[in-house]
Amino acid sequence: MAGIVPPQEYWWMLFKYYLLAAFVLAGGVTALLVYFFSKYRASSEDEFAEDYPGPGRVPTGFAKIGATKYMLVVTGIIVLGLTIATYPYTEYVELTPSSPDIVIWVTGYTFGWRFEYPPDLGGFTTINEVVLPTDTVVEFKVTSDDVFHAFGIPEFKGAKVDAIKGIVNSLWIKTPSQPGEYDIFCYELCGVGHSLMKAKLKVVTPEEFKEFIESKR
Ligand SMILES: [Cu+2]
């Protein structure tokens, strides 16, 4: 599936835009702060009115002109705008494509990960290691044998989902075009062995993947 954009690309795009927005906003607020600090700095000769806001007192002037209403509207527009603009991308990351190349069942247990390959590939099981070919759209169907776990691959941003007994949660990635090895972690404190609950995702060439499947038959 060459035409499919890896979900982590959109994840990174969203992350960068939000980071940029945060910097712009923080810059604006800091500039205003410095400006107001210098403009309204009180000197010891200043005389203060009776209702001048001191420590522990809320300034009342703002409420008089009804600014709160406008602030709410502006905040609402920003939040709504961001939600609408980013919705297609978050949905893309969240929703598994209807026909992935491979579906792998993942079961968390205390303390490890079990991977089940589809029947047409042999239906075998691996422990704490999942081997997948390059350039492949993979759906992980994630559940648990016992307590709550969470399955996540930090390198594939946005690829993280709860592993809960009796519930199947779906997660998808597109493997890179180059072979590589990636860590898989448990993201939910699940007991004494939680920090050891690691697995490996090995991305190999299609030929190596074929050999791997053959070796399991
Ligand atoms: Cu766990």
C-alpha cells in the first residue's frame, strides 16, 4: 500500500503546528506583559484610589465593560477553529483503514506481549517480538489477558491504545520503507513487572519476512 500516508506524519504535522501556535501565543503574551509592566509601573509617589486592586483583590474595571463575554467568544472561535481544522487529521490517525495488509492480534499479560499472526500467514504466536515487512499497513487488535495495559510504539507517534480484557481496541501503523527496529512499551502501570514489559517491532524486507513466515510453518 504505497499511496497511504503513515499516520505519524500527520501526527508530527499537528504537533509542529500546535507548537508553533504555542510559541506565537506565548510570545504575544510575554510582550504584552513586559509592555504593561513598564507602562503601568507604580512609583512610590503615586496616590492610589480606595478601590485600587491590591494583593488578594480582583480588579473590577474589566467586568464593567463586559469584556468577559468577548473573551469567551474569541476563545470559542479559536477552539472551534482548531477543532474543525485538525479534525480530518486526528480522524485519519485514529481510524484504521478498512482493508489493512496485515492484522495482528496483540494481547498484553503480566508481564509481556503476545502477538498472533493471521491464519493465512500460519496463525502462529510470538512473544515480545513482532516481525513485519516494510511499506505495509498493519492493524493491531489489542486486548489483555488480565489487568489493564496499554500498547504503544513511541517511534510511531500517535500509536498507543489501551489493552483491556474483554475489549478489543484497534491501532494502525504503516511500516517504514527501510528495515529497522523499534521499541514497544506498556504505557499503563500494571504491576511490579511493568517497567520490564517491553517488546520489539522488527521491520524487515519482504524477502526476509517471507523467510520468517516459512521458518514458522
Ligand atoms: Cu502492562
